[in-house]
Amino acid sequence: MGAALHAAGVSDGHIGLQIVGEGRMRTLNYAARGVDEATDVLAFPIDDQQQDTGPRELGDVFICPEKATDVTEAAVHGALHLCGYDHESDGGEMLELQAKVMASLR
């Protein structure tokens, strides 16, 4: 997650990380997105703007290992979402950055 935050230009902040089973992930996904199935990763941002003092409260990332092909990649993906990236609307910027971060970890 640290590599993803660094790549996104975030040098200070808090992230909550939870590893959850399929049942909990399904409940979270339904509550947040209306999708009644488990997914690999969900991110719930808190701060959407830089603060002048103190670390940012970036938000929470939930990972379901049973659904994730690569738990490390799921963590990177979730961290980038907390930094404001959105692969559904950014024309590929987030997924390109994610690929660069993953390549740097290998």
C-alpha cells in the first residue's frame, strides 16, 4: 500500500485495512453499491482534500482473499481509490498507475 500511496503523491495519512470473508464482503458490496455478490476489494474514502496539518484520514480498504487473484494488487487498487483515482471514469490512468506500482514491487 505504501508504494501506491507514494506513486499517488501521498506522503502522510491513515488507512484502515480489513481482510474479510465472502459473506462480509457481499454485505458491504450490497450496502455500498447495490451489488449482491462478494468482490475482491472495496475502498471507502474519508478525506477527499489535502489537509494543511496532520496526516489525512484516507479511509478504509476491505479485501476478500477468496475473491482476489492477488491480495497485494487488491491492496494497491484499494489504496489508489482512497487517493481519488477511479478506473471507471479516468480513461485508464488508475489502472496504468496500478500496473506501474505492481511492476515496482516485483
